[in-house]
Amino acid sequence: MGRCRALLGALLLLVGGIGMAGAAATTTAAPPEYPFRNPDLPWAARLDDLVGRLTLEEKLQQLQHGGAAQMTPAPAVERLGIGPFVWGSECVTGLGTDGNDPHGTAFPQPLGMAATFDPALLKRAAGTIALELRAQRNFDRENGVVKFHHGLSCWSPVVNINRHPLWGRNDETFGECPVLSSFMARSFVEGIQGNHTRYYAAAAACKHLDVYGGPDNLRYVFDADVSQADLTGTFLMAFEECAAAGVMGYMCSYNSIRGVPACANYRTMTFFAREQWGFEGYVVSDQGAVFRITESHNYTANQTLGAVAALNAGCDMEDSDDAQHVAYYNLSLALDLKLTDMATIDASVSRLFYVRMRLGEFDPPENDPWRSLNMSIVSSPAHVEMARDVATASIVLLKNQNETLPLSAAAKNASYCLLGPFADNADLMMGKYSPHGSTNVTVTYRAGLAAALQNASQTASFQYLEGCTGPFCDGLDTAAVTTFIQQGCDTVLLAVGTSYHVESESLDRSNMSFPGAQPTLVQTVLEALGTKQRLVLLVSTAGPVDLAALEQDTRVAAILDLIYLGQTAGTALADILLGETSPSGRLPFSWPNKVSDVPPIDDYTMQGRTYRFAQADVLFPFGYGLSYTQFNLSHLAAPYILPVCQALRLSVNVTNTGRLSGAIPLQVYVEWPNAVGGPIRQLATTTRVFVDAASSKTVQLSIRPRELARASDLSCFAPKAERLEGNVLQNVSNVQNHGQCCTACQQFGDRCEGYRFATDSGTCELLNELRGPVPGTVTSNYESAHVASRLELQTGPLEIFVSDQQPTGPRTTGTNVLHTRVQLSGSAFVSECL
């Protein structure tokens, strides 16, 4: 085997610099009908017909044109009447990212969506975004517009784990909990793709497969060293949920995972996604990631090998930086060298056209369920109201000393002073990938609060001072700030934060401090406060900042966490401040006292990280948030014994004992008292329940077996019952010494990636450097065996806690927590329960 590799490597070094430049296909007039346009035929038959009519050049062009820069759109095939197709819209918070576009409704960032703890609300929001995408697509089709970010292919959502407070992309995630992230991922996918029985409204793609979470400054070269248990029990959970929800795509990430670049990782893209989870969609690379397999990771000797590594591992389409850096230009050469084959090419092309078929591209126009939508629905009053609902539900009340909030807008002669760089800057209400065309209609904190106060009171006064500009607080005039505060307002509202200028893709924060001169601004305000003035701190951020001292400072009466609220930021804030809505947001991440309390960002061990594994005190725990009203939980009902593989069904009574109506995000947690290692506790389910003042509701809850399971010890996955060459085996039991192969694989412990089982020798060998079957590179028949952890239900007691906060740890004094113990009657892998 080593000799074969050496000969192959020498050959490739000779030819590695040769590439294939993409060329336009010769076009002819399209016949009126083809079977691939017949909606009465099965999808597979239509795809076989379409792909069979394409030339090799036409096929490769589809794989090369993934989206960015000059590579948009995927080219037309005019002789078949196939038009261009735009991949890769950023849909996660709304339609479009170009400031010159008609503005789409701008929802809060995904981290804010997660703070609602309301998957059902997110599904409705995603459905709203899908309708606006369809309206834009109808407009573009009628006007001949083909433009990046205007397609029905969404490269959203991000389902990576928020595992360090300084990671620049935390705002794009659904937080630190893989269970909450899974719930939110499913809701987003189902909302975007819609519930039509035949067509998808838009096509979601979950990213970034797989182990990606900083340091983002090193994302092109970083290698994430992750254990099998953490891979299964944390990093893969939300991606698997995407597959279960029917997601149409994945995007593989820039970094390597245990030495293998993510976009060349056969194990994640094929073994897990397609073979274990049943994923039927396409995989696209992150922008430039395939080219960087060779250029940045030095994983292969040249771009031909890099392209082969990606394609054979399961990456169907390359999203390149530009037209000059496309590794897939080399696939024609790779075919000549027999490093890949037409079956692999055809499979990838078929997956791409399957998405387009499910979007209705090749069906009669009259079959399109959304054909009547037009641009009048984009940012319509109903859609803006939906964004307001999400933004309001996402606001987290962190501190409310002496019931400072809600403000009494009707109080006679009440006076309010608002200041700070975030108070009246629409751009700072958005994340990096928000619809920035919406900033011209965004309601800032200043505009929203001024309008609400004017409507509520004829005598209240409202004054504003910027104090300094931008997230770095440029041009701070401390004397002007002091004078403004000392004019004697009853309530001072200070708007500070971070913004995407400080934390975003490729830009991690270096510390948890407020950026620039903001700490000086905060201190100036504190020193200028009079003894009867109240300070309300409005913190706009995508993650924890240094609040430990401010939380303890009695001069700070209240703190609100505002996670980039989007278009309706000011309206939503006013709803909370003035008591139109009781706050119900909960933190989807742990807020440490200081950044040194968290393991380093380049350490991918989950031990000591997030609420699931850490026992150190934090300033605000995962799931924390205050309300203006009070809830009492009672009458928890649960079975004493739970048969394995059955859902755990609970009921609980919720009574609103306060004066205000409000919503409570019920949280159910599970602990495994007899387990060794792994998570301490884990969210099992959540639902947001609205209860009128002085009223009660009985809430039914259901927990799937998946959320009661833990990552198992290592298991050997049986290989497929087929050979690369030679006769197809009847079943896996015909493979001699397969058990011996598994034993040999397991001896490698959790470093095992994939192994070749040679049927002629009965030995188990490490897969070659391409981490996947490569036709022509070996002479023996072989199987692939994988060792990995799996989610497992284990016999024994389960401790179940129901609360509106995380039930154990800091800040739980006085929290209403119900507890019961359930006995799980057997053991099983979750995959066996399906």
C-alpha cells in the first residue's frame, strides 16, 4: 500500500500544476419538453434524465460555481433551457445583506432569537423571511435580475456552539447549549423551507460543519482537537437535528478537525451526515475553503489533490474566493488520472439539481404556490410586527433593583435622559449579516422611547445626548456628559455595547471590556449621578462583557441585555421599559465573572466549559432572566418508570401570581446521578407559556429519548456491505474477521478516524490521506469501519427539574423549582429508537 501511495504521489507532483479552466458550453435551441421537466415523474427519474443530458464541462461548471464574487451565478445551460441559479443567500435575520437592496424585515440576531427560548416563535419568523425571499425572487425573475444574496438557496442557519465569550461569531449562533441549538435549528429549517408537500419555499443549509467555534482569526489554519464524546454529545447534535428536519444543505468549515480539513472530511460529510443521519442534500464549502485545503492546511501536495480530497469526501460544490482560486477547475485532470470517477461527479451534480427541483425551478410556473407574492409584503406592517414580537421576547432583564422597571411613563412630570453611542445609531442595532438595507427604517432606542413616552404622557420630559460616537466611543466629552446628567433627570438610560465592528467573522474580541472609551463614559455617568437618580444600563452585545462590578453597584438600578435587536429595536425596548410587555428573555449562554474563568478559546475540550460541564460560579447562568411578574409552579406529574425509547411526558401547573400578565419560558433539565464523566446537567425541553395575571395554566411537556441520552463509550460502526472493487457482498456478516477489525480499530482509542479492512489479509489499516475511498489508488478490496461515540440511553435514575431558570448553581435562591426522579428501564442507542 505504501508503494502505491509513493508512486501516486510522484505522479501527482508532476502534474499537480495543471488545471482546467472553466469554459462556456456550446448552446443550441432548447427542445420544448424534456423528461426532467415532467412534474409527474419521480424526482430520481427526472434527475437521471437531466444529469444524463449534461456534458462533462457543464457538470463541472455547476460544481465550480458555488456563489461568491465572480463565481455567481451557477451558469445557464441554454441548450436545455436551464437558466442561471444563485446560491448562497444570507437569510438568517432577513432578506438580503446589500445596503442598496430594498430592505427586508430585519429580525434580531440568532443569539437573540435563542434568548426567546421559543422555537415555535422562531419558526414563524423564519417562515416570514422565506415569504420575503419568494417575493424578491418573483421580482427578480420578472425584471431579469440575477444577483448574489437574491436566491432561494439560504446558507443559514449557523448551528455551531457558542463555547467562548470572545469568539467573534457568537451572535450568529443559537447559544452554548446543543439541545437549545437543536430545537432552534429545526425550527429555522422548517420555517424557511415551509410545509408545502412538494416544494420548498427556500432551501436552508446548516453551517459550519462541524467543529468550528474560534479562534476565528486563525480559522483558515486552526486544527480543532476534539474527543469522540464531545463530538457526538456536543458538536454534532444540532447538525444531526438539521438532517432530521430535512435540511437541504450543509456548509463545511474552514478549519481542520483532528488533522483533517472540514471540507475534506469524509467522516463528517459522508459517514455521519449521509450514512448515519440519512441526509439527502448537498454540501458546499465555506468561501475559499477547498482551495485552502492545500494552500493553508498543506493537507495535500497540490490543488488537484485538494479538489479530489474535497469531492470524494462529500463536498459537492466549491464556494471560491474568486475566479482565479478554484480548486475544482482541476477535476477534469483528476478524472483523467482516475483519482475520482463519473459516478462521484454525477452524484454531486444530481444533489445540486435536486435542490433546484424542490424549489420548483423545472416545473410549470402555475404550480408555484408563491407565484402571486410581490414586494409589497417585504417589510410589511405584519412582518414588522413579527420582528417586534421576536425582539421584545429576546430582551433579557439581568438586574432590577427595587423594581426600578417598568418605568412609570404616566407619572406626573417624570423626566428621562438617554445617552450613549448605541442610543441613536441604527447600524449598531444590526449584526454583520443583517439586512443592512433596513437601517433607513430601523427604529433606534431614541426614536422608539421618544415616541412611546409621547403617547403615554403629556407631562414627561425626554432628553438625549450622544456623548461619543460609534462602538469605540470616539470624541468622548466627559464635561458635556457630566453637565447632561446633573441637570436632574429622574432616570438616566445609558446605551453601551460592542457591535459587529468589534466582534464578527474573522474578528474575535481580545477581552470582555467595553470597547474604546466606553468604560470612561460609564464611570463618568456613575460619578455624575445624584443620590435620587436611577441609572438603567442598556447593553447591546453578542456576548458577555465586564458587568461584575456594575451588577454589584447600587447606583446601577437595572440592566437589560439587548442582543442586536434589528429593525424594531427601539419599539421593542420601549415595550419593555414602559411595561407594555413583561420581559421573558433568558440567556442562551453563561455570563462569566471574568474571561479567565473560561478555558482558552483554542482548547476544544468541553470539560469546564458551558453550564453543562462547568461548576465554577458565573455572574449570570445559562437560562437566567428576570420578569416584572411572579410565577408559581406546582403539581408536577411524571411517570415513575420510563420504558427505554419512549418519550418522557410531564405536566405542570403554572400560576401567574403577579399583577401583570406575562410569558414564562419553562425549562426542563435532566441530570444523571449514576453517570461518570460527561455533562452535569442538560436542558431537555423548553416552551414559552403566556399566562394572564392571577390565572393558571396546565402545561404538557414531552421530552424525546434523544434529550435523555448521553455520549456513549466508543463503538465500532459496521462497514457497508459492499466492496470498492469486485463482487458485492450479500451482508456484512460475510466479511471474515470483522470483529477482529473492530477490536483493532478500538485499540487506537478516540483518535480513530476511519480504517480500511482488507479482505485479502483480514487486517485493519488506516485509511489513506484522503480519508475516503479513492478508486485506482489501491489494489485490494476493502471496507471502511469507523469508531465513534454514540448517544446512548442508560438504565438508571434520571433527575428531572422544571423551572423558569437553570435549577442549580448561582442565582437560584427563591427560584420556583420542581423536581422528580424517573427510572429509565433499559439501555439503547438513540439510533435504535428511531
